Amino acid sequence: MAFPQPTLLLATSALLGICISPSCGGTQASENHIAVKLPGGQIPQFDEQRAMEDLRYLCEEIGPRRIGTLGGEKTRQWLQTQLSTLDGWQVEEDSFLAEPPLGARRRGEVQGVNLLAKLPGNQAGEIWICSHYDTFDTPGFVGANDGGSSTVVLLELARQWQSQTPRQGQTLVLAWFDGEEKFPPLEWDDFTNSTFGSRSLAERMEKDGSIRNISALILLDMVGDSQLGVLKETTSNSRLKRIMEQAASVLDDPNLFVGQRDIKDDHIHFRRRNVPAINLIDFNYGPANSYWHNQKDNLDHVSAKSLGRIGRLILTALPAVEQSFQPRKPSKRN
């Protein structure tokens, strides 16, 4: 993820904006009918200790998980093994090629693989919850927070949502993107040096029309910080932001969200194709964000409690997201 140049922020906001009409993103309910309630009147279960053990396994047993490396392959195999024990989930790999730009340390095409898990529903549309599982390319970087935390939250959500029958509602899709991180020492670039997996997938889905099936997309990134404070990412869909804020309120966690800022991340390629999207990210990791992209991003600076706060937030928000967003209808052709 990266911050845009200040000169681009106003242009991005003006051109893309936050549209809440059916013609921009999915068909949506009225602004006045967003109702977030505790599922069944109780705080949803989310095994934060199990998620923390998963994170420990990622960091200590697998380690660095850069795109196109053995660590990345081991991570996919581990995720698939875990998902294979759960009822209802259908898992597939989405392969793509990433080309490091001229001047990057790595050269030549790099094989990347997105991992997608689907829990079919009995209604039209898909709700996507996403993460990236690759780690930044620097020696000894295990990415406990950046890449690891969101990866294990998605896995624990899969356990909570498993079902032996088609779920009552839209299809749920868990997406673990590969190649979110840039190739150093070059700077982040939206189209040539970052988000390789999400960009490839969004482009393909736009071409075959399947991107219209996505009613809403929720991206998690850097959500394990022991001093958790999630940004209200400015270009995210305004309705999704309100739903998440209300979910935090009903969970009696009003201090979860802090500040606002425009952040470039995997959601941008879907948002640019009119998919209602939100990026939930803590981008103040350590003093002055000093733990980001270095060896301080380790298990000492993340917590099970933070994983649980995010997991319960998503479980609480999902019914309102599903009610408020529907897939776009196919374009009429003359």
C-alpha cells in the first residue's frame, strides 16, 4: 500500500468520488435504511487465539512470503489445506505473471497466484472480503502485520462461515491476493509496480463481465497492530464506511476508527471499475509508522485482541453490507 502524491488526491477524489446511485457500483438501498445489529443479538464468535496461532505459524514456520518464492507457495498450500477441512468452501487458484519494472532488483517475469475461496449462496451477487498474503521484499521480513494479520483473519472468517448447504444470501468470496507489494528499490506505481494480483484479476473480470457480480468488496490490510487504529480511507465507498462505523458502535468499540487518509491498495482496481469497495487499514504502525516494511513488523507488535476486533467487525457488518448492496445488472446493448 502507499500514499498518493498530494497533487493527485484532489483529482482522484473529484474523478472517482463516492457514488451511491445504482449506476455507480451495485444497486444500493436508501441511505436512511442502513441498520447494523448484532447477529442474533449477541457479539459474534471469532477465535482470536486460533487466528494468532495461525499468524505465528506464518511468521515462524513459513517466514518471508514474497511473490514467486517457496514461501508464497507454502502459504497457499497451507491455506488450501486449512480450507479443505471446512464445509462448503470451493477453492481455486488464479495465476498471473508479474513483470518487475526496469531497475528493480528482481528481473524477468515472476509467477504470481491469487487464491480464491467461494461459499455459494442462493441469491445473486457476491460479497468479497480480501487480503494480500505476499510480503515486502527486504531481508528477514516476516510481515506479521503487513500481509500476515489480514491473511489469518480471512481464514478464521472462513471457519466461522462454513456451511454444509448453500448459504442463505449472496455468495461469499475470500480473496488472498499475491503481489501487492512493489519491487524495490523502485517506488510504488499503481499500474507498473504494485498490486499485480488484484490488478490482473480485476482486468480479467472486467473483460469477461464477471466483475458485475461483485456487490461489494472489503479489503483488510495491516489489521493486527497491537495499538490498533483503523483509518477511514477517503476514497472508500461512503455507505460501506458508515456500515463499518455503525458495526464498531454496536460492538462497543467506538475507538476502532481514527483519522482519514487516501491510501493506494488492492481495492483501487475494483473501485475504478465501479465496484463499491472499502479499505480497512491501520497505517500508523509503531511511532511515526516506524515498524512498516522492516524487521520490526514481527509478532512482538501484533496482538490476538486486534485480530478479534477486526474479525468481529466484519461478522457484524456483513448482514448490513449484504442488504445494502446488490450486483449490477448487465449493460443493455443496442
